[in-house]
Amino acid sequence: MSRGVSQSRRKTNLRRAALVLAAGLLPSLLPAAGKPAAIEVSVERIEQAIQSHILEATRAGGGHFRVPFEGKVLELELVRVHTEYLADLGGGVQFACVDLVGTDGPVYDVDFFMKGLPGPATVTETTVHKIDGQPIYAWDQKNDGTWIRVPVTEAPDRLLGVIRGEDRFEFVYRVKLPPLSGPGRLWIPLAQSDGFQTVRVEEIRAPASRRELDERAHGNKVLFMALGPEDVGSTVEVRYDVRRVEKSAYAATEARPQIYLAPEALVPTTDNFRKIAREVIKGKPTDLMRARALYDHVIKKLRYAKYGPDWGRGDAVYACDAKSGNCSDFHAYFIALARAVGIPARFAVGAAIPSERDDGGIDGYHCWAEFYADGKWWPVDVSEADKNARLATYYFGHNPANRIELSRGRDLVVEPGPTWGPINFLAQPVLEVAGKPVRIKADFSFRREPRENSEGGTRPAADREKSKIDKTAASDSHTLRPSSLGAGR
């Protein structure tokens, strides 16, 4: 089946599923009034419970976790548990979100509701939420703390990751240091102010002495620390106050934008990229038209999937060959094609701040690109456009206000730098122990300033944090903590 036919059929199925969700009644998960309050369950226990549930069901299912969906049964394999979204919702109910890859190819994002913890867990509801990153429904929180499902075809932009105009929030970058088998060195990005974001560092907490490094090629700041055995288990935390405005095309200030035609280690210039790009831009007389044709090509060719041997490195050749990847792979491929036909393009990375809630965890880093045409830099977010087709026009030339940029560029050189050479790109921390790379991940979280809600009033995030279960939810809703669900997934 061709990708075009497959996508058309999938969109039809997504619309059908959305109508089913809109019309269906979800079972009530809440205990009867008057029962004693349940013990709050830890994230670790919820992760253990959902993982055990899936693995046990996989063994019983002959090697696959089976989920009924759209008149068929999906055969799935566990890829990862979204630990940043695991939540005890109160009233004896827990929520989990999991990625599973299907034997039919796509990666499915599946939502689970459970009860019974901290004792034996019972899964009460299993629902497919996204297919290859494309949502079937969004979650919307009402003022009483109740969350309801909204079919994606009916969801406003704010439920799909977009805040227009201006946003203000506190952003926290936190890293817990692992065991060290020798002397360690750590590099993490330091966000800076520019024409679209005003960043103030409120606090830096670190166990070791630290210093700022300058990355001169792209103008980045990097926080560097030398670590010893005494630092094991400590936490490094950077807390920012951020005010950001929506980004659109802006005048270039560089004397030579053509420097962004140069290849990078994982974004090379190849005959294959030139051949693909030239074919895509046939009949397009301007760079702006050519860039849009390349943007549409990437959306059509790639599928969003955090699955496979080499995804997530921003490898343009891998993305082209595997026809899948995450945001870094999408934008590496777009940049490679743009440069192949003489359009300067560059990379930036940071985090997308959830738009439909005002605090909680963030699902890792997010990246985007910019290309040069008509004397301006034009922001593009190809992977988000792939997830939400109706926003494809918006993401060609815009970044929403709910972002923070942590660094820009590839192949970053600092002194001192890692023994293996330039840093590929810098969003997650880079840790070296005894001269060798050690994989480590930061946790991102945020809290938004009070803002006007959809009913016209202003509701502080702190008030929303108090909204555990305090009433029986309607049959098509769940009463959840504000940090537990979101379009950022």
C-alpha cells in the first residue's frame, strides 16, 4: 500500500475513532462518596504496575500485547512508559501513558486508567490516543478540575500545542547525577534572551564548582562542571523565568547567511539529497516556494516514530532511509534538502511547553529549524505539522509562544569539550566519565503564570493544583491532576 493511500485511510479512521469517542460513554472510575481517601501512589509504583500488566498480557498473548481498535485487534510490543505523565489522580485511580509499536508498523500511544494500587492493580480502561504521534483526541481541563476528551477534529489550537501571542512561565531543567566510575565532566545548555524570548536565570543549584563556556560559532552558552565521586546522586538544577512571544519570519542580521549551507557531521551534502531536492522543487521559481515544497515532502515521506536503532540523533541520512524519526531527524532531513538546493537552513532545540495545562512535566526536548529566503529567517516545525495536519500552514513560518530555546546549531565546539569531539546538539546533558560518554537524561518541568481561561476568568495554576477528585465526574470525563495529561504528549 502506498504511503499516500495509507495516510488517507488512516485519516478516515482517525475521524471515525473521534466520532466514536465523542458519542461513547466512558465508565466512571471514581469511588463512591464517603469512602476513606486512598493512599497516594508513587510514580515508581505506577510504572511498575503498568509495565507488569503489559508484559504479563504480552506473555499470555503469545508475544504481543493485544488492544482492540477500530474493529480489529492490534498486536503490539512495549517501547517505553512515559514516566513524565504517570499520575495518581486521587480517589484510588491512576493514569499511565505508554508507547507500543505494532506489527503493522505504526507506533501507538496508549492511555491506561488503573485502580487498586498500591495493592494489585486492575486496568479499567485502555484507549489508543495517538498513531505515529497523530492524536485521535485531546484532553481539555475544565475549571472544576475535570478533564474531558475532545475529538481532535473539534479541538482548538490551545489543546494541540499552540499558544499565540505571548506566554510566560517558569522552566526547570533538572539532572540527577548517576554513579561515576571515574572523574566526570558535564555540559548542559544555558538558555539566553533574544528577540523572541526574555530569559532570567532565577537559580542554579549544583554540587560542584561550575563555569560558563562560550560556544562561538552559534553564540550558545554552556554550563560546565567537573565531577567527582562525592557528587554521585546529587542534582543539578537550573530554574528560569521565561517570557516568550510567538515567532514568525524576521529580518536576517547576519552578513553572510550562506554559512548555513555548510554540511554537518549528521547533515551531510550528498548526491542523493541533491537529486531528491531538485525533483521536489521542479517548477518552483522562488526559494520560499521551494522551501514549502521541501517541507511538504518531508511531511509526506517521514512518519513520527521514536522507535528504531538510530532515531533521535538528528541524522539526515537515517531519516531519509528509515523514513521515520523524531523532531531532530525530521529537521535534519529538511535542512539537508534545503541546503542541497542552495537554501541556507539551521537547527534550534529547546522544549515545547504544554499549552492546555499550566504546570507539570514536559516530554523531553523539542527542536525546529529555520530557513533563509527573501532576506528573512523563516521558522518551521515539520514534525509538529506532521502530527497535526490542520496546523501545517501555521508551522511553516511560525513557532508558538509556548517554547523555550536552549541552544542552536550542530557540531558545537567548546573548551573544554568532550574527548570525542564536537557536541552533536545540546538539549539533554552531555556526561563524560573517565573519557567515555555516559547516557543521561534531564527532567523538564514548568509552571505558567496565571492567564485568562476559556470562560474569561483568570485561574492561578496553584488553584488548579488543588483540584484532585472532589466530585463525581460525568460519564465522559475524568477528574485528574492538572499535571497528568496534555497535548505535549
